[in-house]
Amino acid sequence: MIEYLKKGVLVDVVANVFKTMAKLEVRPNIASPNILPVAVMVGLGGDEKRMAVIMRMGEALALRSAGAMLEDKTMSWGPAAEDA
């Protein structure tokens, strides 16, 4: 897994998932000392390699991402947002 981080592969994969599924441009903020309130897990799989990436983000980005995936510009917290 460390080799993927060093090569930036996971950063690229996560950015592509957000771009494809939510039409959002995102980038990591590894230097941020803040613990953000929302934890999001993205499962990745291909061939025999499987992994999950857990990201932390603010509420605004979490709701914006969920709303974009579900095509709901007025997304608020609830089962649909949590599932997205």
C-alpha cells in the first residue's frame, strides 16, 4: 500500500472517482491538522487487489459530493446522503 501512496496512485484514483461520480475536482490536504467531521470510505477493486480508502472531509464537501452523485442540489443529512 505504501508504494501506491509514494507514486500518488491512490490520490489519482480518488480524484478520478470524485470527478467521474460527482463531477467534482478534489485534491488531498495532507498537511491539514484538523480532524474533519465526516469519514467516507471508498472501496476499490480490480483483478485480485482490493482495498478501501478512508477519507475525512467537511460536511459541506460530503453533502455536495452526495448531492452530485444523486443529482440532488439540495442534499441534506439523511439516509440518502449517508448511503451516497
